Amino acid sequence: MENKIILSEKEMPQAWYNVLPDLPKPLPPVLNPATKKPVTPEDLLPIFPMSLIQQEFSPERWIEIPDDIRKVYALYRPTPLRRARNLEKAIGTKARIYFKDESVSPPGSHKPNTAIAQAYYNKIEGVKRLTTETGAGQWGSALAFGCKMFGLECLIFMVKISYQQKPYRRLLAQTWGATMYPSPSDKTEFGRKVLAEDPDCLGSLGIAISEAIEVAAKNEDTKYSLGSVLNHVLLHQTIVGLETKKQLEIIGEEPDVLVGCVGGGSNFGGFFLPFVPDKLKGKNIKILAVEPTACPTLTKGLYKYDFGDTACTTPLLKMFTLGHDFIPPGIHAGGLRYHGDAPLLCHLVNLGIVEAEAFHQTECFESAILFAQTEGFLPAPETAHAIRGVIKEAENAPEGKVIVYNHSGHGLFDLSAYEAYFKGNLKDYEYPEEKIKESLEKLPDIE
Amino acid sequence: MENKIILSEKEMPQAWYNVLPDLPKPLPPVLNPATKKPVTPEDLLPIFPMSLIQQEFSPERWIEIPDDIRKVYALYRPTPLRRARNLEKAIGTKARIYFKDESVSPPGSHKPNTAIAQAYYNKIEGVKRLTTETGAGQWGSALAFGCKMFGLECLIFMVKISYQQKPYRRLLAQTWGATMYPSPSDKTEFGRKVLAEDPDCLGSLGIAISEAIEVAAKNEDTKYSLGSVLNHVLLHQTIVGLETKKQLEIIGEEPDVLVGCVGGGSNFGGFFLPFVPDKLKGKNIKILAVEPTACPTLTKGLYKYDFGDTACTTPLLKMFTLGHDFIPPGIHAGGLRYHGDAPLLCHLVNLGIVEAEAFHQTECFESAILFAQTEGFLPAPETAHAIRGVIKEAENAPEGKVIVYNHSGHGLFDLSAYEAYFKGNLKDYEYPEEKIKESLEKLPDIE
């Protein structure tokens, strides 16, 4: 029996799967904060191209993947589904563990699945440049790659402290031709305002979002791109779950548990959404979202309308939220530090279709190191959360239980976090109850 | 037509290919520096296990790969052969370019192909611990991975300046459980001697080799492991070329040119050696070794007996050499900074079967960036040299010329070198003629 189940390029899915028409209850609409009414496509046109806006609301179950996107996907897709036999042995489980390896892409994560698609649709609508924000640089480097593949310019506002302290993903994005500004920058009105108040400001994701959106809104030839949360982002990521389904079918396996880590929800959403129809038809599949105890959106948040960003500039999203001004403690899984989650994912959690569990970061690093010492590959700290969840599911599992998780990225740019772990400098953060309570009190008043 | 040619695990080669019995002239023997007579297996037993010594001299054409090694190989092997269509378009060539992607292994290079094998053979002979030296950490991290897979301890002497300045590969090796000492260290007699003379010594590969060998020679349960140069290392790497042959056969291609970068010769040797019998039978294959102008061993060295290390502790190897005390300028392709080359490779260069060409580092970085911007993946600076050679071969190529190269590793740990390139801080070093001349005058006097 092979360790890797590999599809040929011919077997790569021809269409993305859109769960919207299959939902047992419709997804609550995104609201315009001024009118409190559902946003219209026209509201979004200043910052997104029409084809992506249409995907955001599409009633079609299958959305064809254009050939030009499939060609770029083919640089690294289909990705392998791997059996983690050595890990199984090390934990002495009777379960069979598989992981979908999205770390094999050029930027090292699942992020290019949507970056490539977004770059393509912007390109065909005549857009010349995309802007975005990035924290540690996973999303920024992926968008730089996507833009380079279609000859678009890419302008990235990177949180200043990360720009200074984490140069590697920034350099990777620059190698793919992106322009990077540390945020707050003097390139935008909002950035200049922030700098006028605090010239030493080290930035935040919220500030960087505002700068990126400002540039898109003010320039005809420029649009904005988001790496998670929105429906069309999760849609593009469904190629992950669709491939996984095919790969499991080839070896005659049916998943009992699907696990993924959740920050904004795009890697996990893309992974499990194609299995939702099976579950709705009665298949007994546990779908488990894993999040950090330090940012327990799904396990401790409220299911309410809230802003997607700290500066309250986005439309209102119905989601589990810890409050838009909740700033999570500085855990190393930077990609999981988001106060909300994708509305689609939250809706499915609310309907009881998806479960969630939170873990501390040190136990996640322990699991990641066990993984690296058995399966070889070094996981990203975000991915480590999924692995922690998998190991817990595998302990005391009955014979033949099938656990599959999404291996969202590698940890080769996160070795300083591993160093902190080895030096005993990694702190666990208790559930920040008081801070969350305060933040939740400031939620907009909408039911 | 697919971009990737992928073999199943069942199609992974069952045996390594040993070129020794197929050589048109026998390989000049390795000499004991004291007696000037060929070394015997017994000479080598204090530092290597018998099974590897036997492989070093084996007259067998095929050496079976044990199942336990194949199982670990299967974590990342067979590796893909990829068609570089986007690169072809960008340079406007009529040639077809393929690359064998060895960057997909957990340590990110071809190195584990021999690290795994060496760890296995030491393990079955009862060895408890392996020692080695490492510069930037490619080889050290690969051996750490190999040792972890078979439960061996791994002790690595890392050149002190790299230990301090290049922590990432060191941290990767530590994640796989290796013990790392900055060299010169106070753990060996030789290290203490060096430190007594110069407490601030930043180390060199030569010093680190001496420390690693000393520990192996003085401890019953410990052996030494080398990551390149020797026959058995190139033997283990032939899995690369054997897979490449199968993959080319599947798509009905015959290579016109095989290209690889050369430091000690292991990635390139493993890649081209399986094609040598075809060339000897009359197939018109150009086999091109690419090296840096700053360390032009094959293009400017003498084919003479010399020591493998700076401290003159190894047996004498007949090879192209720049002299054992030639210290190359500090180019970023650290893995190509070796004064000699594998005797097997040198023998084939001397027989006219392999050609060599040298390139400057900035033109190699230029090629690497073109590659990253078209094919997505970021190459190691070493691999960049192969790519430079490929592009030159592809320019003005006739219709349908097939160029295949070994993509020996990724550059994700080398982004500071890319940064230096972008900042214009990358220096080209002219052929250091005077230094080489001086160094060559000190060669041992053996014909």
C-alpha cells in the first residue's frame, strides 16, 4: 500500500464546489453598516471585480475552473494525500491517519489556491494591480505569486513589526515581484494619519487592511484582494476537499473525522465543504475545527453581526466573533489570530454540522515535533493545531477509524517559533475571558 | 500533456546503480597518505561501517535498496520530474526543459537520499551515533533527519560563523533531535587546540571535519558520515537518475543534455551516472557539470592526488583540485565551495565523458529569479548554477532539444542571499588565479 495517493493533472477537479445551494438553511446576508440592509454587488464593485462578486453570491453548485487557472494550479496540483503511518505507530493508534498536503505549493501553503484565481479574474476584467495586507506574510507571498503568474502588479501592506522581524516571507514576495510597504506607511491618507498620531506605531492587521482598501478604492486600475473569510475565497479552496474526496475514493476509504485549523476559515472550509452533502445525506462524519485557546472564536465567541476589521470599515458579517477590537495574545500561529471566522463556516457550526475545539500552543508544538520526527515534514504552527486535534481523535480510536486532516502549510519560515519552544520560552495563554467580554460588549446592535 | 511526471511508490527503483564495473578505465585508487598504497577496507573501519566500505569498492553493477530504506524514501520519493514550460516560454527556446525536483524532501534537498541509507547501514551494524560536519547546514539537517528515522543519535559540528548567522537549518536539525556544536568546540582535542590558539576562531569546514572524525575514531559506538565525494554517497544518489530515466521513458523523451551543479559532486553524480552506459553505447548525450567561477575545480583545477580536507587527515583522492588549502571566496552557494570533487566525477571528466562550465554568481541569481517568477519554486543558490547552465544550453537550441537538470534543492533558507542580490550587494569574483596557483604548488607529490 502506497504512502501517497497522487492524482494526475487530468484528474484535477474541473470545477469548484459551491455549498450555498446545498445549505439546509440560507446563509445570513452580509449587511451594509450604514443601511443595515444586505450589501449589493454594486456596493462591492469599488474594491472587487464583478466576477468574484458574482461568485460570492452564486446559486450555482459547480463553478468551472478556467483553463488558465488550472494551468497555474498544475505547477503544484493535484497535491498528495499522504498516509501518516509513522505517526500512527508513534501514538499507537488503531486509526488510519491521512493528510492532504497543501504545503507543497511554491509559497508553502494552501493560500495560492485562491490567490491564483483572484489574480486571474482581476486580470480578465482589466485590473492592473492588486493590493492586500499581510501579517507574517503567508497571504502576501501567495498573492505575489498569483499576481506574477498573470502579470499583475502586487502591492502589499505588511504589518511593520513583521516587516522588520520576519523578513523571509517578505523577501519571497519581493522575489515574485511584489512591492512591499511596512504599514502604517506614508503612502495612504490613513497611514499618514496613524503616523502623525504615533510615528513609532508598529502596525496591526487592521491598519494594513485599511491602507490596502484605500489604495484600491482610490485607483481605477487597482482592486483589493482578501485571503480568507469570504465565500469566494472558500470556494476556490474547495479544490482541496474535492481532490481529497477523489483520493480517498481511489483507496476505498470513507472519512470518519475531518480536521483542520481555523484562522479565517479558508483552509478548513476548502477542505471540508465538499463533504457537507455527504453528511447531510446521513453519513456519519465528524467535522472538527481546531482553534487556539488564546483566540477561541468558535468555542467562546458569540454568533452575531460584527465588522471584519478592527477599524470598522468592512460590511457586517454574521459570524462567531470575539469582538472586532479583541486583540489576541501573541501566539506563534499568527494565521489563527482573527477575532471572527468565515460566515460560511460559522453558519455550519451554528447548525451543528461542524464542531470546534481549542488547544494551547505548547501542546500543538509538541504534536508538530512528533509529526516532524516521524513523518519528516515540519508543519506550520497553524497546521500544528490541526495535528493536535488529530492526535486527540486518534487516541483510543476504534480499529479502522479514518481521520483525515488538511496539512495547510510548512513551518520552514517558523523555525524561530520552534526555537522558542525548545528553549522553554513558549507561553500558554488562558482563555482571555475579561478582554473578550469587554470586546463583545461593543458589538453592533443587530440581530 | 502533464507538467509533472510522477512515479508510484511501486515504480521506485529496487536497486542503486554502481558505475564502477562499467567504467571504460578503472577508477584510480584512494591512497593511504602514509604508505602511498591503496587504502584497505580495514584502514576505513574506525570511521565507517563495513557495509558502506564494501559499497565504496563494490564490483556489483546493482546494489539492492533494503526495504527499510525504501520505506523512508517513500515519505518523499519518487520525486516529480517537471516540465518547465513557463521558463521555456520566457526564454523563447525551442528546447524542452525538464527538472528532477529533489527539493521536495523534508530537508529540502537531495541530501537525505544518502543520509537515510547511511543511517540504516550504521544502525544494522550496531552503531549508536553518527557524527558529521556541516557548513550552512544542508547536509547536517539531512543527516539529522536520516538518523531520527532509524533512532540513531546525531552529533553535528557546525562551522561557528554559520551556527551564529544561519540558525534556520540548525534549528531544523535540532527539531529532528540532533545535537549541534559550533565548531571549533571544546568537545574535542582538536577543537580545544584551535581555541587555545585563537579563542575567537569562527571555524571552517576543515576544522569541523577534523572534530567529527576525532569523535568517531575515539568512540566505539560512533561512526562518521560524509555527505558527498565518496563512491557510496554517489551510489545512493543514483536513485535520482534512475527515477529520471524511468520518467523520461514514460513520456518517450531522450535527453540531449543533462545538467547539474557541482560542489562535491553528489547531486550531479547521482543524477547522470545512470545515463553513462547509454553514452558509452554511443548515445549522443552532453553531460554538463556547472560550477562557480569563484571555485572552478573542474574547469581550472589539476587532476592530481590531494587531500579531501584542509587539515590533511583524509586519504589521498585522485581528483580535479584547486589545492587542499585553497579557500574559495564567500559566494552564497556555500555547497559549491569545495576545493576538489568526487573522484568518480573527476575520472569521467578526465575521460571526456563529462564536460564542465563555470558561471558567476550574479548571473546564476538572475536565472534563479527568472525561474521563480515563471515556475514558482525558489531554487537554492547552488541549484541556480544548474539553471544558468540550462538557460545557456536552451538559447538558440534546435527544435525539440531535450534538456534535463537536477533541481537539487529549494532556496527558502537562502532568502538573505536573494536580498543581497536585490540590494545590488552581490559580488562576482573573478577566477582567483594567484591563490589557486599558490595552493596547487603545495599538492602532495604523487602521480
